[in-house]
Amino acid sequence: MTSLDPGQDARRGGRLRWHRTHPLAFDAVVAGCVFAAILVGAVAELHRPNGPRFDRELSPTTLVLAALACIPLVARRRFPRTVLAAAGVLTIAQLVGQTSAPRAPVVAAAVVALFTLAAHTDRPTTWRLGALTVVVLTAAAMLCGPRPWYAQENLAIFAWTGMAAAAGDAVRSRRAYIDAIRERAERAERTREEEAGRRVAEERMRIARELHDVVAHHIALVNVQAGVASHVMDSRPDQAKQALAHVREASRSALDELRATVGLLRQSDDPTAPTEPAPGLGVLDQLIDGFTRAGLPVDLEAPQTPQGLPASVDLTAYRVVQEALTNVHKHAGAGARATVRIVRTEATLTVTVLDDGAGRPAVPHRRSGPGAREAGAARQESGGGHGLIGMRERVHALRGTVVTEPRAAGGFQVRVTLPLHTARTGESTT
């Protein structure tokens, strides 16, 4: 019957583990029990026709030897070798000094000490000291006793000491096995927690990239169009109205994409979760049209819209074009012109975004060192943003490559190559 009181179960468990929480007191109780067993064995005559009788005389020598052999057992866990040596020496003294039969079982103290040694040391020590103890005590009993060497009492000493060493070694092995299982369980728990933390960090980074790609593009367009509207409000109201219309359209698109991105964090049974698909190269014309209306002419060089792309590649290619054109619009200056070139082969999809740098002086091109690429990256992230960092993280997650560097003829280029087979394999396995 299972107890319904947790406090009662805890108290019962505490009582069962009393020998672990109070080892010194437990060893004192064991020493007292062994001492009592030696005294009972010294005065008992077991082999009588009418049953055992306790009519043998207890000599002072037996009492002293038993006390001296049992007192060290209190410290048997802290000093197992010393306690075994003391118990063995006193046992030999009793075997050699007491030649009359039957003898007092002082060897019981050595048996307990040998068990403790085997349970709290390693196996080589157990085999070495255990074999020595068994041989020495058995030889002393056989050589110094009045009975024949093969007497039952002498063989009992051999059996009890051997069993003590074997039992102690078994206890030590079981304890080591339980400790190993506990350690593996704790390691598995730590690994599980670390894996959960890693996945949370990756998800947070993915959401941060997605939010940056959605917000930065539209807010940049809103900022430019709002500036245009403010500048021409008094002189050309019609153009100001057109700019404000572009602001309204860009802000609406930003809200829609932001709502779709945040909706990914909702529960699966939320009825307001978005159902629109993620953007891809199929809506690239709308993206380019938005930049064109914002004052950045964009030429698209793609024979046809790529079909059958993996969803991850399609979304990454769209975000690359969006981020690169946003950087051109923000940093290339007025009068710049951009070109988007998409080339697909059987194995890869290459997306290239170029600008002519007409709005500001071109960064000197140095192909032989890493300074050119860092200078171009600094130009596109001069505002302290994370656009190129997020772009690289997206592409590297698909095992693609990113090249960002100034052009020899002026301007800047972003070239991304995405493998198609790796993306399909990854999506099929997830």
C-alpha cells in the first residue's frame, strides 16, 4: 500500500538511509555487534546432543583480544588498511596463543575489516591485500591449532575471509555502476539543457534577422519619401501628395509583413495566425517596383522567374535582393542605378546586385588585399546596422557563399551563391 503522506515517506527514507547520514555511529554499532558475536562464540558450545549450551568459561585474554580487535572497527572507513592490519595481527595472536579447542572467533573482526577494505578501495588493492589476509590467517590456523590442518574450523576461516573480500568487491562494483549511471543521467540532463538553450538562441537570431529584413527595407523607403514630401510640400503639393501616398503604401506593406512574421510566434491553433506564404522571387517585380517609385532605378536581368526552388532558397534570395537594394538606396546617393541579376544552374542559384555608385565617389578597388571588401562593407553598414551580418547568416545556414566588394568601375556589388541540392536535402529531412 502506497503512503499518501509525503512527510511520512521522507521520514521513512531518512531512517532507511541512517547508516549513510551517520557513518561513525553506524560503525560503532557494527563494532559492538561484532564484539558481542565474538563473546557469544567464545562461551557457546554448539555441538551438543541436546542443543547448544553457553557453559564455556570466558577468559580475560579472549575478552581483551576481542575488545582490541573490535575497537578499531569504528574507524574502518577512514583507515581501512590500518584497521585490517590491526584486526589481522590480533587474530593471529589469538590463533597462536590459544591452542586449546574450540577457539574464540576473533577472526570475525578481520572479516569485517577485509569487507570494508574491498568495498572502499580499488580492485587491485582488494586482490593483493585480500589474498595476503586469507593466506596468512588460514596458515596460522592450520599450523598452530591442535586439530588436523584440514579441520572444519580452519576451512571456515578460509571461506569467511574469501567471501568477505568477494562481497566487498561486489559492493564496490555496484556502487561504481550506480555512480556511472547517475553521472550519465546528469550529463544527459546538462546536454539537454544546453541543446535547448542553443535552439532558443538560434530561434531568437532567426527572428531578429527576419524582423530586420522586414522593417529596415520599408522604413528606409518611408524615410526617403517623407523627406521628399517635407521638402516639396510648399512648392509642389502634387509631388508631396504622391510621396505621401508612397509612404502610406510602404508602411502598409511593412505592417503586413511584420504581422506575418510575428504571427509565426503564435500557437498553432490561433485563428488569427497568418496564412499568406513567405515572400520569394515570384514577387520580386513588386519589390523592384517599390524601389523604382522611391527614386532608385533598378534593372532586372533574369530570363524568367525561377520555378521549383526550395522554400528556404527562394526566401533567402528574396531577402538578399531586398537588403542589397535597401543599402544601395540608403548609401549610394542620389542618381545611383542598380542592377539585379539572377542566374540559375542545375546545382546553384546566383543572385548579384550591382550599383554604379553615381551618387558618391567610388571606393578604390584593391583586389589583392582584404581592405577593399571591408571598406565596402563599412560603406553599406555605416549606420551600425546588421544587414550584411544577417545576410551572411542566412546564406551560410544554407551552405552558400557571399561576396561583398567594390567594383573596379565604381559602385558596389553583392554576389550570393546558394546550392540547390543541399537545401532540398535539408528540407526533406526536417
